[in-house]
Amino acid sequence: MLRQPARPYFPKSAWTSIVAYLKRGGGLISFGGAPFKQPVRQGAEDGGWVIEPEQTAYHQQLHIHETLKVNGSSAWLLRASDEIPLLDNAKDLFDSGDSWNLVPHVTKSADLPHQMGSAGPMDARIYPLLKAVSADGRERAAPVVLWEHVGGPYAGGRWMFVNEPLSERFAAGGGAGFLHEWAAFCAGGVTELWIKPNYASYASGEQPMLTFQSQRICSAEASSVGPAPVDWTFQIVIDREDRSGQSWQFKYMAEVTGELDISRIPITLELRPGFYKVICKAESSTGEVRFLRQGFWGMDESLLKEGSPIVCGKDYFWKDGEPLPVVGMTYMTSDVARKFLFLPNVDAWNRDMAHMRKAGINWIRTGIWTAYRNVMQVDGHASEEVLRAIDAFLQTARKHDLHVTFTFFSFTPETWEGGNPYLDPRSVNAQKRFIRSIVTRHSNTSGVDWDLINEPSMFDPARIFASGPRSGRDAVERAAFVEWLRKRHGRVELLQERWNMTPDELPDFAATELPEPEDINFDVQDMHQAKKGTRWLDYSLFSMEMLNRWAKELYATIKEACPTHAVTIGQDEALGAQRPSPFFYGEAVDYTTVHTWWLNDHLVWSGAFAKTADKPSLVQETGIMYVETPDGRAKRSEAELHHMLERKYAYSFATGGAGAIQWIWNTNFYMNNANESHIGALRADGTEKPEASVSYDFGRFMNDIRGLLKERVREQTAVVFPYSNDLSNRRLAFDATTTASRVLAYDLKLPFRAVSEYDVTPLAKEPAKLVIFPSPHNIDDDALNCLLDVVSETGAVLLLTGPAGLDAYWRKSGRLTELLGSRELANVRREERLELDGGFYPVSFGARRIAEASKEIGLSGSSSLVSVPIGRGKLLWSPLPVELNDRQSTVAALYRHAADLAGCVVELEWIRGGDLPGIYGRKLSFRDGALYVFISESGDDADIEIKDIVTGCGYAFRAESERAVLFAVDRSGKLLSVFRPEEVAVEWTRPS
């Protein structure tokens, strides 16, 4: 038995021996703080002891990836585990102060290495033996944690971590005796116990069966001898949750050895619809006590039918006749993570979902991220065990009034015996059978919608998340591409022109090859091989259309069985990465999504360009990726993670979105991915991180104001996303549109909406006053004509910056000569000037921009802003692509000029704080009031005062650094609700 009494210190010279001992299955008790953080060695000169700096290498070797400080200031009482009540009589020995979160990385391989997102071996179980509970009943920290290693290099080892220093109270209360008891407990090694029903849900009249598994675990080194047998007594009680008196009990004894023992126990209960709890008290002859919990459903069809399905409005989801702003959570269970459908524990789901509902969550996202063949090994024959687990999951969610989005595939869909995952008919037909095996069981279930695929990439499963489509190199895809080209271009001569190919290189459509990235000149310096790059636009557009074709086919399959259920696609930050994005796949689904992960400086951009005009847009995944310092330590604290998540939720509503879903409720440490071990509202020990408060706070606020979110007023400014550029071989659109977004949202405080270059009809249906087309360079002819027609008919002002005469394939044309006169394409210079309102504004193209960007020069040779009428509207043209320059102030001046000319009305007068960098604020107007959203990206607190020019009301408040302030008002401007009212005070003044 190894004790580490002086955490974080340990003798460096003993490290090799410590690891060897633990790999033999040795027990460990460590107390006093973060374990194995600072080695201590003897100095070379004087022989004194040297304490080395904090390091992660030592505890990472023990599968503890990092240790993070946990603030214990909110703790009110300490509660012993009800699963392993080892500390039930010792909880008063501890203080409820600061402790540590041990971030595990116990899984070091993948079950399915070829599938991204694959789960791995569940080599350790983690139990909070003691939890610090706040006054409101929330479990905030785990001062004492038990790790039981059931596999891997430390198999058989029990490690107990006391994550806080021991105080005088511990010594005075007989702590020494308890330490002896706990040492014996850890030295006793691991006994693995499982209790499982054979199904998670049963039809009336079926007889349930329990399977009980037991085994003593030892290390590989000791497996030839094996651990000594131990006698156990098991008392099982099954109760129907509604306290109807229906109950069943069973008791038996068993000798648990080093070999797996499996017992099957028939349950003699006449099942009725409802939830049944299973509790097993297990007690060993050595005095160890454990409680195992399970559950199952008597299939309750009436419960699944309760309520009404969600309805997709233009901006928000509606349920039971009212808007439903989404405060959601991804959930795959607290015990086995992504294996929850194969090892269902309905009681764990029931407790977790009750917890989530209490936290203000109204929507959960789940599904199948990997191991599709484990669900349907043979095409057309899905596992009944898994299907019943899904039934039970949806019943449990319905019980807690939680809507469920269920995801079928991830990254690329499973092919079964087909080839191309999206195009091969054999693959697609198998996928339809897979989906129908699930959805047809829930035609009448009210609380579910379906996500076809999480974060799709096209087409090659081995090259997901690439920047652009990657060919599957198969005949089916090639034939589809040839047919698509023939339909788009009509004549091969046009294709030769647009691809810059001779008849020898491209004699006919059938000679087309699927392009690979190495065949394309993506960069100005990629000029060695005379590559043909303009074809990449066609291949990118082809990939978008093929995803839509696939999605529409699966959509129809679902709608035939479940006509009232919504269908979507869950996509990551694919915009700017040439992967399917909402303005393309929006036509194939009922609502669009975006997953805001890495682009934390572009959250307004991410939200705005995911929102189509006629469907809700949901931030379907959001959270904070783990980042670390150069020497391998965590870079962000738990408090910083909370603040960032709060801002992400606020942005999701500020940009007209329907809400946000966090990834993920329980930390998933059963993947060979340390990043996953850091992500989650709950730590691996099951206690709440500070970021869990984001759900509580937004859940309460949004539920309070949900009735207000009706008939949202559209923004007066629109930005056109230049897709022809973004999908081409020379992408500038990301830089141009992110600059436009920041200038409009932060500098000018001018909210905007977005449209696609390829579909500007929303601007005809709901006209904007100002339309900005930022530095597109190459533009589709038909798309530009449609945009000009809309401007002419609606009277809008169109601001177009940069070259106006390049077609979609980067060829010079005489386009817009009648409006702008003759022009020549030219390279930008390092320093340019834009003439505006009689003044000159510097425009600087630093670094590689002088090679990447272009301008157009008229006969006069000047770079002045040009203004020409177009029907009822007006075209403003800047010869310089200003959004690609280094001086944001010049972009702001140009946009301010255009907004004034268009008559855009800024509804908020900023009296204090409007000129501070990093302060975002806007008003969302509705029929019966408004929602105000303010977000600080600043390192300092700021006093903010604004006046609403529509109502005349004033509002003053303090914007804390890195925090969000939201409040809602009625039509007269009177306050209705404030986000975080315990922490934020909004001073309201009546109109003068």
C-alpha cells in the first residue's frame, strides 16, 4: 500500500519504483493537494533537497492529464457517496474549501481506429467518495475521489485521492484510524460488479431478465496467481417509480473470484407501462459495501405521445403554441459515455436528466457517433437491444420534458457494403434501412427530431475535416461529377474555357477527372507545375449539391414515417473551409446549425452566416476546446472557461439564433483524446464545473422571456457571403467577411443579417436598406445580376468593394461597364488611399496581400468611391478591396458613409462605453418588446449607459470583464427580466 502524504511533493529517485508498484495493481492513497506535481531531489553540491517546479509529466504517466484548482467558496456541506459509502462516517473530518479536479486520460486506444470519434477501453471507473454541496443543492466539488482500474497498465489498482490538505479537524476527529481503514480498502484491490437488464424497455407481458456480473480484477503480472476469492451478499429490490406498491425482491450469495461470473436472474413481475428502478446492495465478507443502480421501462406509448412536436418558425422553435428558446446539452450518459446504447443504464439516465432539467436545460442532443455496425451489423437487421435502448432513452427524456435531437451518423455516413458514403445507391439504401429501423418505432413520439449527420465532410471517410472536399476516388462519384458538369455547363467548349484547358486536355465531359488538392494551385506561389485551379469551384459546388441530394433522400425517408418531426444536419465551423454550410444545405432540412468551437474571435460571424431567412438556426454544439501552455499545462482556469461559454451562449441569441446546446454534460474520458477529457459541464468525478451555471442562468432567463420572442424585426443591413470566391482556389472570403462582421458589430454597433451570393431572394422578400458585398473578387454573373435586380427594385444601397469585373472562374469581363465605365484589373500596392467625402483614407495591404488581392482602375486612375443609381436603388463601388486591408478604421469610415446614405437607423444611443474596444451590444426587436444583449471581450469592467431612441428609455449597468449582460423589456421599454439578476443591476430610466 503506497501513501503519498505530502502532495504535490514526492522523491524523484523513487519514481520508477512507484510506477512499477502501481503497475502491479498496487493501491494508493494520496492526500494534501494535486498529486505527483513536484519532484524533490537532492542537490548535487550541498546535498540539500531541491523542489523542482510544477510539472505534468509525472502524473500524466499515471493517466492524470492535468490538475485544475476548484474554488470551494460556494460549498455549504459535505455529502458522502451513496454508491460507495466509505466516507459516510468520516465526512465531518474534512473542510469544504478549495480542492482539485483531476482530469483523467485513462483510455489510450480506440475500439475502431478507422473511425474518428470512436470510444475506447473503459479502463478506469471514477467515483466521488465525498462531494461538496452548495446551499442550493448543487454538487460543486469532490474533495475525495476513488479511481478503480479495471484494465490497462494499472489494472487491479485502487487509488484514493484526497484533493485538499488535511486540517487539524481531521487529526482531532480520529483521522489516523480512518486512514488505516482506507488503506486496507485500497489494498483490497478492485472488484468489478455489473447489474444489467437484458433490455432497457419491455412490452407489456414480457418477462424482464437481469444479468449480474462479478469479477476480482488483478494486474497482468499477477493474473497467473489471481486474487483471493471473496464472499459477497447481494440484495436486489425492484420498484415501480410511481409507488404503486408493485415491487420485487431477490437475495443471493456468491463467491467472487478472478474469473468472470455471470448470473441470469428472471424477474417475476407483471410489467405495466412506467419506469422501474433496480437497486442492489452488495456487501462483502470483508465489510465493503456498494450500491448498484439500474432501471428499465415498461413501454409507455402514452408518455411518448404527450405534448406536441416542435414547430420550426422563421427564427425560433415553437412548442405548445409558444416560442422555445433552446438551452440545450449534448448527453451520452455519465457511466459509459458513447457506449450508452450498448450498455444502457436507465436509472443513470433518469438521474442525469432530472439534474439537467433542474439546471434549466430543455433540449438534449444525443445519437450514434461511432460503431454503426454494432447497431446494424447486417444490412437491414438492426439490433433489438439497441433499438429498445433508444426507446428507453426517449421515454426517459419525455418523462423530464426534455426534447431530444437524435443523430444518426457522424463525419461521413457508414457505407455498409457500398462504396461512396453519399453517392453509392447500396450505401444510401442501407443508410435508409438503418434510419427507418429507428424512426418507424417513433412515428407518434412528440419530443424528438432527427439529425442526419454530425459535421459532414465530403466524400472520403479517411480525410474528414480537410479544408475542402476530398474525392472517394470511385466510379460512382466520377460519373456523378461528369453528369453534374454536363448539366451545369452544357457544352464542353465552355468547360474548357472556364477550366483553362485545351481540347487535348479535356476532349469531352467523360474525360473529366476528380481533382485532388495537389492538382490545384491554391496559393500565389504554387506556380511550378502549371496547375489547373479554376475547376476547384465546380468540384466544391458539386460536393454541396451531392450532400443536398443525399440529405433530401434520407429526409424523405424520415418524413414518410414521421411527417411532423423536424430533420436537420449538424455542421461545424465549415464556412470558410469549403465544407457543407447552412446557406447550401438549408434547402434540404427544417433548420440549420453551427458548432462554434475554435473561432472564438468570430462568434458574430459564425452565428450570422448560419442563419437563413426562413428557418431557425441553432448553435447545436458549443463549448471550449482545451488549450495548453508550451510546457503542457492547462492555459485556462475553470472560471475563464465559464466566462467564455457564457459569452458564446449570449452571441448565439444576439445573432438571431434559436439558442445553444453545450457539448457535453458529462466529461467523456473514455476516448483516446485528452481534449475530450477536459470538455464538459460536469467533471469526470460528476461534480459541476462553474460552466454548468451557464445552463442554469440562461435556462431561467430564457424561460422567463420566451413569450416575448415573437415576430422578430429584421436587421436593416445585410452582408452577402461571396461563395464563388470562398469555394474557389483563391479564397479571400473568410478574411473579408470576418472583417466586415467585426466592423459592423463592434465599431459601428450596426446589427446585420446575411445572405448567400447564390440566393438573394430573401432581400426581395424582406428588403434591407444597406447591402454589403465585401471584397468578393470573382463573382458569379447570374448571382450579381440577381443582386442588382433586387437593389433596383427595393431601393437598397449596395456597397461592392474590390474588382467588379471578374467572373466566377477569375476571368476578366466587361461586366458593369455601363455603370462603372471601363476599368482595368491591377495589383494593389502596399499603401493605397480611398477617396471618400472629399477626404483620403489610408488603405494598407501588408504581408502577402499585395500578391493575393487585386483592384480595378478606371480611366481617371483614382481610387475614389463611385456612386451610381440602379433603378430605385444605388450602387456604391470601392475600387479597393478595403476589407482585406490592415486598417479597420478605413473600413468603418466607408461603412458609416454607406449606412448614412442608406438611411440605416441605429436604435441605441451609446452615452457611455460605446467607444470602448471589445464591447458588443445590440437590440433585438419583437412585436411586444425587445431583448438587449451586451458582451464584454475586454480585460476591464466597464460602465455602460445607453438610450433607446425608439422608446426614449435609458439603461445603465456595469459590464464585467468577459461577461454577458442581457435584459428584456416590454413595448414601452419597461424592464421585464434581467439575466443573472443576483449579479447584474440594470438601472432603468423613463423617457424624459
